[in-house]
Amino acid sequence: MKIYLYGVREDEKGYIKEWEKEHKDIDIDFTHKIFDNKTADLAEGSDGVVLLQTQAYPKTALKKLQDFGISKISVRNVGLDGFDFKDLRDLGFSLTNVPVYSPNAIAEHTIGLTLRLLRRVPEFDQKFADGDFRWFPTIGEEINGKTVGIIGTGHIGSVVARIMMAMGANVVAYDIKPNPYLENLGIYVDSIEDVLKQSDIITLHTPLAKKDLHMIDKLAFSKMKDGVIFINAARGGLVDTDALIAALDSGKVGGAGLDVLESENDVFQKKFDTINDVKDPQFKALINRKNVIITPHTAFYTTTAVHNMVFDSLNDNLKMLQSKAPKYPVDINVE
Ligand code: NAD
């Protein structure tokens, strides 16, 4: 039996080798190239494929897999936007993904962004670089005793809630489908508006459904406390970035930690000669502020998460090939 992986990054190779060692009877081969019409032929002779890319998966390339007798596809991430499920149904594929690879990775990053803003780390970094080792006036604040508002308490938001509570925060949360464990702790309020009004720190952890585009807009910012710390490690489109920039300008938002941006595809995962070569106007308006920290969608990027993305996708691909039930089947009969 042979499984072929596409879009393999350098940091995934060690985990692929590790999995291969544990499954000596399975042949593994991979390419760093993404899956498309030009590269589909590389999978000839394989039984299953494992994919990871932001680009769409073309039907013509999928048809080639079908011609090679391949019918099991696993993706190493959550996102399924690149597939047209009708194509998969027409061509008779089964699909798995990895919907949960390490909620702690994103939750810990969220806490890290919050702490760096509260303890004014960017300002201390600048002072340090300038040879200024004095404390005053760069005094910090604590999470302990603050009200932390969490919008979305699924896999990630619920971990953020537990860590924040352990640090002494008063957590208030809103979710369209409250988590029973957190409900018992009495953290839920009735609306997003309640979270916005009550919180000293607000962090977003919902998916980006069409209806939630710009969930946090000018009106939402106007309801927040003055000087609020605002964190988004969920999806860039949840926030109207121009409204955020205006709220930073006015001081309504006292600090922003952003792992995702509306225009991130034009900037993140790219290498520019200098930061000034980035042309995106929203990015330009956010950088060089001492109270804004941007990380390039790296909240998920830990060894644990990458290990789980590789292992869970390969395990599920093998399970499908062995006609066993995979851990994370995707229902391709929904649109
Ligand atoms: P999840 O599906 O486990 O949880 C999402 C929660 O949001 C659910 O409980 C749901 O009921 C709730 N929700 C949905 N719409 C809502 C709304 N309008 N108002 C309030 N609650 C709402 O998802 P997750 O795995 O916790 O992921 C959360 C977010 O983090 C997603 O946007 C995901 O894409 C993002 N994410 C980011 C990274 C990163 O590296 N920055 C990595 C993984 C996931």
C-alpha cells in the first residue's frame, strides 16, 4: 500500500519519517509541490493521497487520481474551502480532515499576545534596543482581576477561558451554542454586546461564517470600554480592519494582538526585502504602533500541532484504505 503526500513543508518531513517507521508495511512518498493538473501524475501507483494547500483542488487533477484508482483523500488541516464537494461526489472520493490538531497552540498564543500587550513588551524591546533599561514610565498591567470577554467557546475559546480563569480573570463569554462545562461555571452572558460592554480584554474565537463578516465593526468598537485590549487569532474577516485602525487612533482600543488579518494573503507567508516594501495599506496602518502586535497566522504553528496534522491525516488515510472508520470523516454530501 502506498500513500502520497503533496505540499510537504520541511518541518513536516521528520514527522512523516516517524510515521513511516511505525508503519513499515506502508510506502510513503511526498513532494513539496502543491496538488494541481501538473503534479497529479506524481500520485500514479499510490492508493491514497494526503494534501495541504490554500489553492483550490482542480476537478481535472482529481479526475487523474480517479483514473489511477485513488479514491481516498485526507487533508492535513481543517479547511475544506478548496474542494467542490460535488466534484468529490461525482468522482467517488472519500475525504478526511484534521479539525482539531492543538487548540492549546492557539489558546496559548492568545494568552501570549495578551501578556505582551499588558506588560508593554514591544515598548521594552524598543527601549532595550536604545540602551534604555529604566522601568519608568512603562508600567504594566495584570490579567488577574481583569474581565476577559471571549466570543466563541469551542475547541480554542474554551481553553482560553480555562487558562484565563486559572490566571485570576473574571471571564465573560458568548457563544451561539454554549459549552455545558463552561455553562456550569456561569461565564455566559446573553449577547456579544454584553461581552463588548463588560470586558477589559476581548478575544475572538468563532469561525468566519458569511453572516459574521465584520462581526466587530465601527458600532461594535464603540460599545467597548475605553482602552480595551483586543485580540484576534480566529479569522481576519471577523473584524472591519478600517474600524479597528480608527479605534486605535482614537484610543478606544488600547492595544491589539492580531494573528490574522483581512488582507493576510497579500503579506503572510511572503518574504519582503524590508517591512516598508509591504504595500498593503491596512498592514501599513497597523505596523509601527507600539500597542499593536502582529504575528503572521502562526498561532497554530507548534511542533505538537504539526505532528498531529501529519499523524492524524496519515492515520485516517490508512484507515480508509483498510476500510476502517476514520477518526475525522468529512460529510461531502452537504453543500
Ligand atoms: P470551534 O468550531 O471548535 O468553535 C467555534 C465556536 O464558535 C463554537 O462553539 C460556535 O458555537 C461558536 N460560534 C459560531 N458562530 C458564533 C457567533 N456568531 N457568535 C458566537 N459564537 C459563535 O472552532 P475552533 O477550532 O475553536 O476555532 C475557532 C477559530 O480559530 C476559527 O475561526 C478558526 O478558523 C480559528 N483558528 C485559527 C488558527 C490560527 O493559527 N490563528 C488555527 C486554528 C483555528
